[in-house]
Amino acid sequence: MVMLRVCSFESRRGPEIASLFQRLGCEVFVAPSMRERPLKENPAVAEFCQLLYAGKLDMVIFLTGVGARHLLEAVEHYSSREQFFAALKNVVTVVRGPKPTVVLREWGIQIDHRAPEPNTWRELLATLDAEAPVNGKRLAIQEYGKSNPALMTALEERGAWVMPVPVYRWDLPEDCGPLETAIHRTIAGEFDVLAFTSAQQVHHVLEVAERLGLRESWFQAAKQCVIASIGPTASETLTDLGFPVDIEPVHPKMGPLAKETAELAPGLLAKARART
């Protein structure tokens, strides 16, 4: 049995995804493609605090666990965490998925509504429509690496006043060496699977490939690999950019992604290699 050669573009949890694939008998190369850069100048957080503490917000939506933690760090420039936690108990709290759920439970904050899997903004919107209509409400949304104008527009169309609260932006890793190596190795045909665990990863890979003058070469080589995507948001981005998505796990988590990729990819390789 040939060992499946996997390239993952995960950053923060790179060792974890490498371990998952290795336990399933795969050879793994991890090429970190992103880092979270907290915003140094962030007037939105100051305004958010003012509105929250004055009782002028009805709902706070947490989209990511990392973002929630960054938000707390930013808030502590303006107030104590105790004041922040106390104020959150006076508004409706909504989370998009399991990671912000963990953070709010650590804080001792009740979660009023939670979007179901696959935890995209569409499930979040459907949850609000069914359980907490937003017409006439004042909402703050903890953003993450980039804004989500589709979600903002959908909420405003439903009659909500919406305040985005950015807390960090996605940058390329400080050391792009492993990512450059991954690009060269993909072109050389040294990977069977490319595994994406966020939508932004593919943008960053393409950016670095462009910088190397290898964007088209990498794009064509990548299409001859089995493309594994962790969930609908990443899959949508990949598809929009012209990549086939061969594997998307039933549950949008790294464990199921690794397991289903190890099971399904060997049977998909011949089809992938034949793509042009």
C-alpha cells in the first residue's frame, strides 16, 4: 500500500493536523500559510465598549474563538474584563460554532443561540431568523481575519443596525519558506493531497506563488492533486477560484477531514491526475 502524501496549509494547529494524518498512515508536510495580526489601532473596539456599557446594544455575535480572545485583549485597553463580562450578561449572545462556545463558557457567559454545523454565516442567519429575529435590534459582530459583507447586508436587510468589530487581520506567515517549498513540491508532483482548513489559505498560497512567478504552474499542478476542504466556506472559495473540491467531511473539523481524506483520496487519485 502506497503512503498518501499530504500537504496541509494549516498554521496555528499545524502540529495537530500533522499528527492526525500521520496516525492514519499518511506522510504529511505542513506549510503554514497564515498568521493572525491583532489590530494596533482599533477605534471600533472603543466604540463597541461605549455602546455595550451604555446598554445600547441588544446582541453580540461571536464568530470565532480566536477572535473572541483577541476581542477581550483589545477590550482590556478600555476597561476591566469584569466590566466586560458583566455587560455581556445584559445582552443576547450568539455564537457561530463550537470554538467561540468554548471561550464564552470559560468566561462564564450564557450562550443564548448557537448556529448548527457546518457553522457558516448562513446557518447563523437561519438560527437568528428562527430563534431571535433581528428587526429593530442593535447588533455588534466580532469579526475575524476579514469582514463578511454578505452577512452584514443580510442582517441589515432584516432591519438590524449592525456594528462590525474587527479584532485582527490575516497576514502571511513571517517565514514563508515552508510555503514556498510546498509550492515547488506541488509543481514537482510530490503531493497526492492538498488539504485546506480555511478559505483564506488558498488566497495566501496563490499570493506567494504569484510572488515566485509560479501562480499558473502551481494552479495547474494543484488541480492534479486531490483537493480536501474542511467545510462549505473553504469549498466555496476554492470552487470560485477554479479548483475542484474532491473531499469535504460530513463534520467541518480537522479530525473528520483527516479521516475521510485518508479513506477516500486513494480512490480519487487517478481522476485527479487526469485533470487538465
